[in-house]
Amino acid sequence: MEALELIEILERGEDSRHQFKENITNAVSLAGEMVACANTKGGMIIIGADDNGKPVGLSIDDIKRLNELVSNTSTNNVKNPINPITENIKVGDNLLMIVHITEGTDKPYMDNNGVVWVKSGSDKRRVTSKEELRRFFQSSDLVHADEVPVTGTTENNIDLKYFKTFYKNQYEEDVEKTDVPLMQLLNNLNLAKDSNLNLAGLLLFSKEPEKYKSAFIIKAVCFVGNDPAGDKYRDNVDIKGKLKLQFEGAMDFLKRNLKYTQQDKGINTLGDLEIPPIVLEELIVNALIHRNYFINAPIRLFVFDDRVEIISPGRIPNNLTIENIKSGNSNIRNDIITSFATKELPYRGIGTGIRRALKHYPDIDFINDTEGEIFVAIIKRQEKK
């Protein structure tokens, strides 16, 4: 970094990526700042400047001591250890140290007291929410939402007729002939944990999953016009039930609210849906399988005059980008649900859905909102002639 660039940063003041310190002597305090940066978007700790960004300088002895402090703190006071880079820059007659910390890939990081810190504006805050901690663990692939037991559920919540039909079709054997108690069978299939269904078991095979997880539904609205804040709509429904029923309900909603075009069909035929069904299938399945079930919110399905929006809770996982997923890259967020998806839904394999949708209908935009924790697929509507 050049001195002029550092001066510009100091003049702009502190923010989520830049923290100013006149000096640091306390390893515990330094560890908190390091943890917050590593758990958020990375950043710089600029030592030798006051809170207003005025350089006050460090001595050579300070520099030597701080290098040792940074090294020891990052190794001994941050769990898991991180690798900060230090840089010494002279601004006028003042020597400053910059500690560069990159965003971590093994979140959540914590200090020696087990406290998880994140940046909050130019300051930091403790993470105390279970939901936020679960998201951290999920991003590190330490836990998946679909394997978490759902308190209060039992084998009595299973839609037994539906499950028996599924089991017979997939394993060519009647459930009764397995000589295994139902709950043990559900545990063996990773659909339950001890005496409770897990989230995958609830969403895939229970009678009314919304009784236990009321937010895990699809809220579908067909608006008049193009404004999501509008108060006029043509159709409005909450699509509930197991994932297969949610998929079928979403497709029915889209098919009755989108237009059909004649193309070269005869006058007595329905014609073609303005957006190919395979495109809608891929994107609805993608939302149901890959959404973040640690976020207590529904999938939203909005039809406007000029577009269709499918809004999934949760940003793209594990540092993927929009370009990555367009190229076919994918990461499994919900292992168990994904493993059953090829049997229960028109799911054709990891990484192919977005590419297939774009192949059949290129007029689709994607938004990965990392702050709002949503992923949006926007399908533009266009009259086919």
C-alpha cells in the first residue's frame, strides 16, 4: 500500500473494513478485532492513528513489539488460528502499522473465551443468536439444517401411506417386510434422530410440516402491474405441505397465472406456456433444495406483468458467485434433502439446473444479496410471436 492510499483511508474515517488504533498492548482486545474481521469481510487494523484518523506514529520498538503481539495473538488467542499480514508505512514523519486480515474460510472464529465477534459498522459485536451461529457452522460445513431434529415430532407425523409407496418404489420391498420398527427405519434413512424426525424427514414425508415449521412454505402472489409494494393482486396463495406438494403447488400457480401462446399450434390446443415449464421446474426445485433452512422465512414466488421472481432465503453458499453457478458449479447445502431430491422431485443433478434453465430461456437474471441473505431468480416475461 502506498502512503497516499493510506492517507485517503485515514481521511475517510473508520468503517467496517478499517479500524484505527493509537497503539495496542492487550492481546485479548486485539484478538476480538481479528476475530470480527475474519468472521465478516476481512479488513485492516491501522495502528498508529487516533480515532479521528490523525497519525500519531509508532516507534521502532513499538513496531517490533506489535509484530510479535500480532503473531502470538493470531496463533494463541484466535480459534482457529488465522494468518494476518503486517505492513509498515510512513506518513510524513509518522510510522504506522497496518494489520491485514482476510475473510476466513473456517468460520466461526472465536477468542479464547469462546466469544464469536463480527463487525457491526465500525465497531464489533458479540454473536448471541442461535440462528446466526448455525449459519456460521453451516458455512463451514459443520452442520446442515436438514439434519437437525424437530422437537415434538414422532413417527406419528409421517404420512405413512405416502412413505410406504415411496419405500416400495425405491427399494422394491414393503415396509412391513423389513422387520424394522418404523422409527428405526427412519433413523437408518437419515430422516430422524432418535425419537424425533429431523427437518428432512419432516419436509419430505410428514403429513403437515407447516404445523412445526410454519415459515417453510411458499408464499405466492400474482400482482397487478410491476410494483411489489402494490396492493392489487390477481392471485394469492400460501403453498404448504411436504416438498413435493410445494413443488406441484408452485407449478400449478405459475401455469394458471402465466400466458399461453399459440405458436404453430392448432386453434383447439392450449398452446405453449410463455416461459418453458422446464425452466420453472429447475428454478423452483433449486429454491426448495438449496435454500437456507436456518433462516426462518418462506420462499416467495411473485408474478408481475413483466417478470417472475423466485426469492429464496439464504445467499449462495461457500463463496460461490453468480458466474460460478451459471457455469455449473454447486455446493450441497442440505445433504439429506438433496439425496432424496432425485426420487421425489424432477431434480437432475448438482450444478446442472441453472445451466439447463438458461439454455432453454436465457432471459434470466440472478441476484445474490449477501446482506439481505436472499438469492433471487428474475425471469423476464416476453411475448412470443
